[in-house]
Amino acid sequence: MLETLKPQAEDKIIRLMAQFREDPRDGKIDLGVGVYKDATGLTPVMRAVRAAGAELQASETTKTYTALAGDSQFHAVMRDLILGDAVPASRVAAAATPGGTGALRIACDLIRKARPGARVLMSDPTWPNHPAIAQDLGLVPATYRYFDEASGTVDFAGMKADLSAISADDIVLLHGCCHNPTGANLTPAEWDELVALLKAKGATVLVDIAYQGFGDGLEEDAYGVRALAKALPELLIAASCSKNFGVYRERVGILLALVPEGTETALVQANLAALNRLNYSFPPDHGARLVQTILTSETLTADWKAELEEVRLSMLGLREQLASELRRLTNSDHFDFVARHRGMFSRLGLSPEQVERLRVEFGVYMVGDSRINIAGLNTESVPKLAAAIAAVL
Ligand code: LMR
């Protein structure tokens, strides 16, 4: 039987991680996978996470199963973090999931149950796992214009034109903030326009929010998802705690499903629990409980927010430094978009050949579409990267 299996295409981000590890050169620079690293190259355990871990260790009395959809207090703190007071809690069904990927998988599974074979429109470009998951569940991935490669900005006119042509049967996948892979994001005014357009179209929206707090701030980064929640009758939100709590390997995520005003969440809640059961029974709990412990403690929340802000500002500083080095070395303001982008990533607009030269000749690892992870840099490696880019232009 096993010989009938088809070879699987390797995920390009995961392949790059292995390639980087195998490169023996000193001074190699890893700008691949979306993991935050401090100036020493370490992905630290955040202070509040460490404190919550110690607290949990001392107070936890059991490791018995939680509920199929996870702990309701975890749902509550995540709902508040993401949605604030945009909608009443009574309209939100929720399920804890293994990371943001788990949430996307359950979201697509739920869509499949409600609307098998639905078309899911995604930004061009998007995170490669988006179309892969949708396709695996029999949904039909399609794209809308999003990025203007020449200017490094959002092609908002193109995006609106493409989304004007959708039908109420379509699903639209949006990045809540810190667009992956481009780093180019909508302004609040553009979000407002987009929300009005999607409301008029009546399509179902799925938001992937994996970097809340990495862009303009925790509240600012939730502007789009909250505007959607206020305006639309239904909304699916797949959220990750991997990055903003730095709990990558713990696998902490949540799927929120907003039901129309005046209806019960019970039906959707039961479906979410059933999907968790079918896929992995109970979602992992340890990481979710760390997040819950932080967000239910004023002191830990304050410390977490302070550290998250340090992380955000350090990435912004690196963006400014890289943009200014590139301006100096290329004698042009072409790469100024790097400073305007937000989140972990920027897509530089280099050709695959240039990306390959950067890897082979300079030991600089970025995804083949020229996406860089800003957090892979430090103040010493920025000039090296800028010089390498200038050399391959
Ligand atoms: C990324 O885009 O690099 C991250 O979301 C990590 C991953 O799993 O791909």
C-alpha cells in the first residue's frame, strides 16, 4: 500500500531551515522562517511566559483532559485580546487548536462541512500553507491582487477590483496584520473601505492573525479584525500565540467563530468541538494555560506587553537601519518600503537568481520569493545584508 503514496512537495520555508542548519560557514545570516530572534540570535522564552510556567508548575494539580474545545477561560482571554469589546462574547464560539495552523485547518474543515468545495480567495502572494491546507480539504484556492512588487506597497485598487467580482458563496482569507510574506498592510481607512465592500458582497471572511503586537501595537494590529467583527454577521478568525507569546513549540492557537446577532453559538460550538475530536481529540493545553495565566494576571500581562513592545520596537529599528543602509549603498530610495512595512517580514522584490546568489555567495538565507525575516538581523548584520543585496542588484 505505502508504495502507492505520491511524493510530497517540500515546504520551501521548512526546507530553508534545514539548508541553513547544514551550512558550515561562519557569519551566515538566517532570514528564513518566521521566528523572532534577539540581537544574539536567540529566540528567548519571554519573561512572563517563564513566570507563568513556574506558577503553573507549583499550582497545577492535574494533567487530566480539558474540554474538547479547550478551556473556556482561554477562549475568554483570547477573545478579549483579539476582539476587545467589538462584539458581545455571546456571539463568539471558540476552540483551542494546536497553533495558528491548527486553527486554519479547523476553519477550513468547518467551511468544508458548511460549503464543500467552496472557493477560498487569498492574497497574491500569501503564506504557502494557506492554499495547501484549503486544497487538502477539497476547497478551491483562488487569488486576489494584493502586492505591487515595484513599489513594495499594497495594490489596494487591484484588491478591491478583484474582491468586487466575488459572490456570496466565496470565502475570503485576509491577513489580520503584518502580512506574510510581503510586510505591506492596509491602513485603517483602507480596512474600512474593504469591510464595506465585503459586507456588500456577503461573502464569508476568514482572518488569519498570527502576529498581533508585532506591527503597530496590540490594539492597532487588531483594527481590521475588529472592524470586520463589528460589521459582518459572521466571521472566522484563526489566531496564533506562537509569535506574540514566543511559545512556538507549545502549539497555541484558537479559532473564533462569530455567529449572527440573535442566534445561538451552540450549533457552531458543537461543530468546533466535533472537529477537534475528529482531528486530535483534545487540543494541547500547556501553552494555552501559560497564555491564560499571563492574561488573567495584571502583573504578568503588563510585563508581557512591555517585552512584546521591546520586540516590536527592535524590529522597527532594524527596518529603519536596513532601509537607510540600502539608500546609501544603492543611491536610491527604492528600498524605503522596508521601513514602512510592518511585522516580521518584508518582500524585497529580488529575482530567484538574486536570492540564490545571496545564499551561495554571501550565506544569506531568505525565502525564494525574497521574503526576509527582519528579526533574523541585528545591528551588525544589517550592513552585511545591505552590502550583499547591493552586490547582486
Ligand atoms: C513563517 O511563515 O515562516 C512562519 O509562519 C512559520 C511557518 O510555519 O511557516
